[in-house]
Amino acid sequence: MMRVAAAVIEDGPRVLVTRRKPGGRFGGLWEFPGGKIESGEAPETALAREIREELGLKIAVRDFVGRFPFLAAEAPFELLAYRASVQAGEIGLADHDLYRWMRPDELDPSGFAPADIPVVEALRGSRIGSEAVVLRPGKEKAVRRRHHWIFSGAVGAHPDFENGAILPVRDADGNLLGHGYFNRKSSIFGRMLGFDETPPFEALSDSLRRAVDMRRRLVEPETEAFRVVNGEGDGVPGLIADKYADVLVLQVSTLGMERLKPAVVESLKTLLAPRTILERSNLPTRKEEGLAPAEGCLCGEDVEAVEIAENGLRFRVEFGASQKTGFYLDQRENRSLVRSRASGRRVLNAFSYSGGFTVAALAGGAGGVDSVDISEKAIALARTNCRLNGYESPDLGFFAADVFDFLRTRDLSTYDFIILDPPAFAKRKTEVVGACRGYKDVHRLVFRGAPRGALVLTFSCSYFVDENLFRQVIFQGAAEAKRRVRILQRHRQASDHPVNIYHPEGDYLKGFLLYVD
């Protein structure tokens, strides 16, 4: 068994690999060339003694950076990170019977057991304590305001680094602003993990803990499915984590977070104790980061589907080839809105996916609901979710069809509540013009056919189409249809999808409840 300790020395990080005493327990006796760490001895004291006695150095330990629980029941590694200051002498590469100091990028994964390789890879990508990214004069303002993104134009100097590495960030005067991970291939050069002297792994751990704590305070106890980590909204750029009952699903969108994934998995296991952690990282942004899509089981048993409860309703979530991580969790509060407004109304749920709004409308007493989606698999799942809640009736219609064709050929005057929740029409900035054309057309068709007094609940989840632009294309659709349309309410993503006040780019979902006259 091996124990991994990382010491951050003035001239760069070093990693000490030591052999665990056979039969020893975590917190008990450990073998070192210079002696033993007795139970209860401060780890930073033991490391200082080891460096002093074995390498002949005088060392002052400034602070204990953090402990990361790679050592679980089935994993023989724990990462201990320390920050140290060498007062005399130099750290050299030494090769002894039980240990060797080396740079993280020198670690060879082939020498370790398969279960240990994720830990070794995490260490290999670590450049904590090494040279910093230095911002140009005046370009530090966004970071000082706690904005997570750093663009290449803001960078005045940076060391040679491996893409995905964690580096300190300093202003032009050398003041430490925090730590972030960096990737030359990405249009966003760096993403901040913390905004002070807090070591990056500790900042990551703290952000995950705070994210989980907020959900425990806000999410209703009768709701089993919710977002646990919402990227920059929770101070964890590049990571989405959604909880479906006892299954956790991750989406990793950046190379830096890919390198941190083993630490994230272990932290979330500790915080949430899920039965399974799955990955559904099939985002187009990964290609720009130099990453291939990744799907699979990260720990626990592989799960194809799970049943969840939301505000007293039941839904089957299927993870294979699913939208997002499996369900539109961001619409939970808007499903409650539909439930409150649907009584006695004939509802059309366009772009229905797995029927979340359909079930909500039926629970609210809708007189009937038609669900339309181009995916036959999604329509089949919508049927399943209706049956799961006891709704089987001739008043339920399910149509696997193109929504635009359906709106052009169907008599819409029979619907007095129409819901439009399409997928993102613009996933890139270059697609905004085409997306606006699509949004205008779909609203024109709905306004032209809807009866007087109809409600229209419409959404856009395209980040590049902001609220003002979305409202403008709705206006254009109404003007071309020559209908009087009024805004009754504005709507956003559910509260478990927070937007960081310092990072407005996370505000992606916008919706309007409209009255057609």
C-alpha cells in the first residue's frame, strides 16, 4: 500500500511516495525513512521532520493546504498537500528504498495499480505552487470582481504548462488573485477555482460543500431530483452534477475539470453517498477543450433508468441518449406554474420531450393534453410518465412529429394553453440569426392559430439569445400574426440552478407567460 504526499516547495511542487506500513490503519503508524508518524502527530510536523532529517534541509512549514480523501475502503491512496518554505539547501531528486521526491509530471502511471491511476493522473496534472499566470495592467478587474473567466487577451505572461494545469493568478504587480486552471486550446484561456489565497483543492472542496448545503436548505423534501452543482453558479466552472434519487449524474465540459474529476467524485461520494455516479459528458464544448465525449459509470453499479418524485408526481428518467443529464430539472418550478394554471384548459405541449409539462397539466386538472416531439423515444417516455401517474384517457394525444409542421397543419383554436419549450436553437454565437428566425416563426404560427384568451408559456434556453432579444422576436411573431399579446409573467430556471451574481453568463433560461387577445 502507498501513501502520496505533495509538498509545495519554493522552486516548484514535489511529490513524496511512501510505503504504508503493512497492516497499518489510516491514522495509525506509517513508515518513513526518517522514522514513523505516530497516531495524533500533526501531518505537517511529520513532513517537516522527514524533509529535515532525510534531505538535510531546514524547513519551515507555513500551512497545511488540505486533505483529499482518495483513501477510501477500496482505494489505497490519500493525497496530502502541504505548502512549505525551504530556508537552506535545495530539494534534489532522491531515490531511496521507501520514497522518492519527484515532480508531479514525472509520475509514471504504469507503475501503479489500476485503481490508483486516477490519483496519479490527478497529481500529474497538478502545478500547484509553480509559476503564475500574470495579467496585464488593468485586466485584473474582472477577476477581482470574482468573475471566473480569463481570456487570453487579459494575460501578460504565463509559464510553460500542460493544458488543464492549475496555476496561481497574479496581477501585474505580483499580488495573488487566486488559482485557476488553464487551457490554450479553449476560447476561455482560464477558469478561476478561487479568488484568494485558499489553495485550489481546498477552494474546490469548499465550493462543493456549499453547493450541497444550499440544496439541503432549499429543495423541497418531497422532491428527489435536483441540480447539486451548477457550474460557475456554484463556483465550480466546468461541472454540472444532477441528483436523481440515489443516482448522481455528472457533466464535465472542460479539460481542467476533467483533471479534477477524481477529486470531485470522491468529494461528492462523501457529501451525498450516492448508490451510483454516472457521467454524461457529451457536450459539444468538450471538442474545443480537446476532449472526446465521455459516458459511463464512474462508481457504483451502472444504471439505465431511475424513477424520481417531484412535488408529488412520478417520472421515469432514462439516462441513455438523454437530453441534458436525463430530465429538464431547470423547469421544475415552471411545471408547478403549469399545474396551477391548467385547470379546465385544453393544453398543447410542444417540444414535449418526456412529458414533464404534460403530467403537470394533467395533475392541475387540464381538460386534455396533446404532446408533440420529433423523437419517438421521447413520446414513448411521455406516455410512460402519464401512465406512471395514473393518466390514461382518450383526451391524451401523443404525436411524434416536427413541431413546426404540426403547428402549420393543426387547428390550434382547440388549445387554450400552449407550451413552447424547444431545445437550444443557438448553441453557438454564429447560430443566433437562424435561431431568431426559428423563434419568430414558431411564435407567429402559435399566435396566428391560438384562440382569444389563450395562454402561451414560452421559453428559450439558448444562452446567446438573451431576454431582450427573445422578447423582440416574440414581438415580431405577434406583429406578423396581427395579434394582441400581453406579458403576464417572466420566468427563470429553478432555484437549484443558481446564477452567480458575479457571473451573469450563467443566466440562460428565460420564459414568458403570455395572454393572446
